[in-house]
Amino acid sequence: MIDRSEEKAKHRLRQLIWIYFWLLLIEGALRKWVAPALSNPLLLIRDPVLFATYYYALRARVFPKNFWVNSLWVIGILSVIGSLLFATFNLLSPFVPILQISEVALYGVRTNFLHLPLIFIMANVFDEEDVRKFGWWILLLMIPMSLIMVAQFQASPDSFINRTAGLGEAEQLTAGGGKIRPPGTFSFISGPVFYMSVAAAFLIYGALGRGVYRNWLLLSSAAALVLGISVSGSKSAVASVLLVVFAAAIIVVVRPRAMNRLGRTLVIAVIGALALSYLPIFNEGVKILSDRFTSAAEAAETTVLWGMIDRVIGDFTEGFQNMDKFPLFGYGLGLGTNVAGRILLGRPMFLLAEREWSRVLGESGAILGLAFLLWRTLLTLRLGQLSFRALKRDSLLPILLFGCSGVVLLNGQLGQPTTLGFAVLLNGLCLAATRPPVIDSSASHEPPVDGPPIKRLPRRSAFADRLHQPGIGAEQNNGFADR
């Protein structure tokens, strides 16, 4: 018998996750254009939605109680104890008021531990069909996002459209030639980097699937994606999309038949790229982007490719090279984030390290910091394993999403709210996509996928119905541990 209260809670839970998604997209716009005076509190605009999500997840009995979440809580609790007892009070309490120390520690808990369980909740209430609906909106919104980025690229760095979050006089990161790296509706360029990578994942998925998304949507979003990358002035944007392309190459090797429809799509893409090459804004953006790659390689006295590889390696090795400088239990949770700089010094800045693994080791020390980094690494590997298994079942979407989600979970700067939001959203979608579509009575309340209507098959016999029904327990799951 269906428990109506649980079904109602699940429906509310799905709605809240959609709200989390929309707030992630407009958070930066609110902070820099709509209500800049409230920029600091708007950093936490998704947190009330997160708490409501956890409440309904408990009511719907889908809150994850698996190894990953339980171990995360253990690491989090021990990290708080280590921060308060062994690091923060001993090192900072003589100089900093206890209230500010507590604020920094609470933000550190929020950064490292509070949002990550949402990954598993998404997988418990969504399936591959739900993930496609997110993809429809992501592809559609890629079009206005690229237009905003073009306007920001063309405008002067001090114009209203290029203002940073808050009321300060700071400017966006520059790309060269008097241009900034356009952040779109986000606070900084990191937002478009993650957004364009997931748009590339859904774009390739739509090109490989038959009738998943309409051709007009695929062509328009493809042109918008190429234009957005060209004016981004960001090497990370290029690298993140290349990771998705690499995931598509894995599909070619494992499931070559899935590439049958790609030929026509590539022809159309080439024609579209040639058309874009006649746009002055496209050529200007590509020139600035190529100059950034070249100048970075010349500064490091190496090639462009090796320069990118060396930077990636440095992200992981820098913290270990400086581990002897960190206390055993670190300097305290949250101290390595920009928010800690704002709380303690009055302006956002990195007090420990800019790179993520160095930040975690500096905050939590050799034992608990390594434990948290190991947790993230193992979860990334597990998502990759599940995505590859899904690919062998002819499910292409998970491996494409893993191409853009895995690196954010492994090495994304979680202290930056937009990065944290994308780490949760992208990995939640990736994990949910590994589930086959299930019949859901509340699915009609979600935004529809723009595709051809589903053709109903003629009525089957009772024997055929039994053959096509899911096996015993197919509708049941205990979260991530069952996969």
C-alpha cells in the first residue's frame, strides 16, 4: 500500500531540489545586480532550501544512511573537535574574538560537510529521465547565458554588467586586451566554466540519442556553447569541456554503435563553427584565449600542454609539500576560505592557500584533512565506476556527466559557494543518471522534456506484461550502497 505522506514528501523534495538548482543559477545575479547590499547573506541563500530538503528527505525516508554519508559525518564531527580543541582556540583566541572564530568554523562545516549528502538524496528521488529534464533547461539557458557573456566581454571592465558581488570597487578577473572573463549570471568565471561543461555533456548526449532533445535546441545551444567558450578568456573553460569530450571518446571505444548518429551532427557542427568564425566577437575572443595559453606557456618556459598538466599536478602536490608547516589538526575549519578573510580581516582573501587540497590540509591537518581528501577521492572513483557500468548497459549519460562532475568533486574549491553548488548538483545528477527510469506518479509536475511525444504500444497480453515488469525489488533501493 502506498504511503501518501511519504509520496507527498518525495514530491516536495523534488521541488526543493529544483529550487536549489535555480538559486544556484541566479545567486550571482542577486548578489551583484539585484541586491548588492545583501551580498554577504545571499552567499547562504541555498542553505534554507538545503535544510528543508533534509527535512523532507527524513519524512520520505530517503535520507541516505550509507557508508559515504556516515563516514562523512564522522570526519566532520572529528574535524570540528580538532578545530576547536587543538587548533583554533590555542592559535587564534588570544587575538580574535570567540564569536568570529565560531563563525569561521561554522562556515567551514558548511563548506566541507553540510551540502554533500544532497548528492545521494538526488540519486534516491531522481532517475535518468529526471536528469534529462535538467539537461533540457541547461541547454535552453545556455543561449541567454552566452549572450550575457558576450555583452560582458564587449563592455568595459567597470560597467554595471561587469560589477562584482557586493558594494566593493573590485573588478572581475581580466583576460587581456582590456577584457574581463565574463561570469554570466554568476559571481565569477568559475560559474560559466562548470555550466558550459555540463551543457557540453548534455549536448553530446542529445546528439547521440534519438529524439532526446529537439534539433533546434541542440543547434542553438551548440552555437551558444562555442560562442561562450570563445569569449570566456578562461583556460579552465576549455579544459573542462575537453574532459567531457574525452568521456565521449570513451563511449566510442566501449559502445561504437552509439556514435552512428554523430556523423550528421559533426557536419552540422562544422558548418556552425564556420558561420561563427565570421563574427568579429568570436575571432576577438579566440585570439585573447589563445594569447592566454601562449603567454602562460612562455612564462613557465614550457609548452601549452605541459603547462596545463603541470598546473593540474601542482593542485594535488602543493599541500603535501607544505604539510610539515601545518599543525597536526590544522589551523581550523573554514580558515582557508575567502569568507574567513572577510570575517577576520574585513575583505575576502585566502589566508592559508588558494588551491583546494592545500586548503583542506591547512584547515584540518594531516590526519583529518587527509581523511576528507581520501573520502572525496574514493567517491569520485566510485562514481566513475558506476558511470562505466552504466555505459556497458548502453546508458551514455552518466559517463558524460562524470566527465564534468568528477573533477569538481575531486579538486573543486568548495569554499566558493558556486563551486560547492555545482559539485553537489553535477555529481547528484551523475549518480541519479545511473538509475534506470522508473514510473513516478508525481513526475508530471516536473518541467517537461522538449521531445517528440511518447508512442504508446498496443495492449499486451497478461503473460507479456509479466515478462516486461521489473523484477522483485527493482523499485526499492537503499541509496548509494546498493549500486
